[in-house]
Amino acid sequence: MAKSSLSFVCQNCGAAYNRWQGKCDSCGEWNTLAEEDTSGATSMPVSIRSKRKGRTFALESLTGKSQDAPRLSSGMTELDRVTGGGFVRGSVLLVGGDPGIGKSTLLTQATSMLARAGHRAVYISGEEAVAQVRLRAERLGLADAPVQLAAETSVEDIVSTLSEGAVPRLIVIDSIQTMWTDTVESAPGTVTQVRASAQALIRFAKKSGAAIILVGHVTKDGQIAGPRVVEHMVDAVLSFEGEGSQQFRILRAVKNRFGPTDEIGVFEMTGLGLREVSNPSELFLSERDLGSPGTAVFAGIEGTRPVLVELQALVAPTSLGTPRRAVVGWDPSRLSMVLAVLEAHCGVKLSGHDVYLNVAGGLRINEPAADLAAAAALVSSLVNAPLPTDAVYFGEISLSGAVRPVAQTSARLKEAAKLGFGRAVLPESARGEPSGDAGLSLNSVGGLTTLVAEIAARGNPRGNRDGNHRENRDGTAEKNATPARFRRENG
């Protein structure tokens, strides 16, 4: 009989230790080590180990004919865009997201559309009863879809049941944290059980050719819970993002062996489920506050799709010793860099102001092309100068204050022209590229100082009409040196 092997496994990253300790040295989390029996997963008696020698196999060259992997369309255009054109036979996808964000709703709609198209689709729920899944399907108007349901958590029973009859084209496991296998003696949800259960389901997918979607829980910092090795085992990792107060949902590919990793799918949460958004730019700009200082429209790129989104900035005097820097939907480190460049090279003093930056609509921007739009919104809020309502901004700002070019300029300009914008503020080196529309006016800037001077020249401090003076608390006038300084420097 094999000797029991006990070890302490971190429930956050999967690192194993011989003794308990308060902090995991691998991920730095506290109180995440739990005692588990890993004998069934890591060791076996020597008597049953294979004694045969390894067999030889043929080696092939890189040249040769290769066929594209056959794909199965889900019936949802946005989901197919993120996966790279549909589900690949034998692939395993891991979908993560915050609780209540709509993961089960999205997968219920996907399985129902596949079942209505004549494919066998199976939905295995480990967290909800069959009656609860039926209630959701009735609310979504999908009760008539021939989806096969089950509430089961044993991996061996699931594999045995799905092996009978026709091979399912799509299998949804909701969620992987509730699954357990007999090969491991740990409790469901532990790192060892999640790893072993995922490995068994992946073997079944590769052997049968069925596409499997695993739903994963996320930690408090947004990472998929469980061992990181599971993310390496699956073929694709999808992240379902969104704010609870917003009706928009973003499906983003973090890893994809069969498609791009920079595509996004945009959905809108309604009473009848998730509705696909074919034109996200129009949706994100539908509630713009025209003529308000501190707002700039950024022409971005998400994968192959141009997306126009509004950046909102608020710069207000602070009474604290250390001013606040709050940002939603953008990288805080890039905001700090833009503020440092504005103060070092443009003379914009923000050390005594609180700075707030928000990306409207719940979208999260990752590309550095938003630097120019963020800087324009910050200066506009500081000097109380509304930006042109028909202008879009994009460009990367270097530490020297120069505006660097970005990729896919033509696609950004075409999207702006399609939505009725008349001008674009872009890097000077991108001026020679085609705009995609003859009526689009291009305003190229080589340095950030030029743009700041143009905005500051139109500034009108709050509570003042002439734009050159403002009143102190004692009623005396204080000169606003920012617009005058830029007018003097630019003649």
C-alpha cells in the first residue's frame, strides 16, 4: 500500500511546502496554505509502475501541408470574434469573471443557440440545480432549446455519461472549482482537486473531439482562482469583465492557441440576457456631455476593431498634504507618467490638485495611444477650456514630451469619420497616412507643449469671465499665469 504523502499546498498559486507557514513564498499571500494528501496525484507503488522501455516515434520537419482546425460557430458574433472564429474541436476554454457578471447567462445562450442549430450541447452545473438553470432559460426565452442539463460534480460520472451516444459538440462545466475526482483525496475546490479534475476533462476533450468550456472563479484581485498551471493546460483563457453598475460587458481573450489575444467582444446586459453590440463606439459615446471641460474622445484599437471612447478628467484643488490620484479604466502608472511630463516639460503645475480620470462606459484601455487624449482632458479640466466636440485624440507621449506615432492610424480615422467627427489630433509623423475620408481635418502635433498651449489659450478659469484673473478667498484677484505664459511663449 502506498504511503500517504501530506504536504501544504497554497490555495492561491498551487505551490507545495513540507511544513505549514503563514506566508506563501511563491505568490506572497498570507494564510493560504492548506494540508492536502497528494499521494494519489504524485506517487504510486513501484510494483505497478511500467517496466517497459520507451517506444520510438517518427520525427517530422516543419515543411508540409497543414489544414486549418475545423471550427464550430456559436451563433454569437461577438463570442466567435474573441475565440478566433468559433470553437475548435477538442479544445478546452477557461472562462473567468466576477460573481454575477453574467458568465452563466452567456454560456446558456451559447449552448442554446448551438442546440437549436442541431448540435448536441450539454450543460453540467455543479453550483445550481437543474430547476435553477431552467428558470434562467425561461427568463432568457430559451426554454425550448434542446440543451441537455445535469447537476453533477463527479468527474468520473461526467466522463462516463458523456462517452455514451453521440459525442457532444460543446460541453459547459460550471464551475471547475466544484468538480472532484476519485484519484485525489482532497476536498473539492482545493488546488489539487482543481488540477486533477481539469486534467481529466482535458484528456476527454482531446480523445473525443468535444469542445469544453470550464467556468472558473476569480480572486479578489481579478485573477482566476486555483493553480496557474490550469491556465497553461487549457487552450484559451477568456475574461468576462464589467462593472456591476454598468450594463456593458467586455469579453476579452487573455490566451488563445487558435486565434488572436487582443480581440474583445462587447455585450449589453438586458432583461432578456446579453445583447451583442456590433458598434461599440456608438454605444460608448451615446451619453456624451457635449461642451463640458475635461472630456476628450479617444480613438483606440481593440484587436482589429477601432473603438471610440470618452475619457473624463477632473482636476480640483486639494486641501490634503498629498493630492489624490484616482483612475478607473486606465493604467495608474501611465497617468502618473503623463502628469510628470505635463509638469516637467509643459509647466502645468498639478502638485496641488487632486486628479481623477475615468474611461466612460466601463471599458478598460491598455494601449499607450490614449496618452494624448488623457493629457488633453487633464489640461482642459485644469484651465476650464472645453475641447472641440468634433475632435478625436490619439498618440503616445514619450518622457521627453514628444508625441510618438501609433499603429493602425487609418482604421482609427475611418471610424471617427463614420461617426461624424470632423477633425483628429494625432502625432505629426502620422500626417502622411491616408485618413480614409476627405472631409476629416488632421491637426498633427509633434510635442505635448504645442497641444497644451492651444488648450490653455482658450482657458476660462471657473468663476471668471476674462480667463486671466480669479478671485482668492479674501476677494482679491489672483493672476492665472498658465494661459498668459503659453501666449507669451508662442508669440
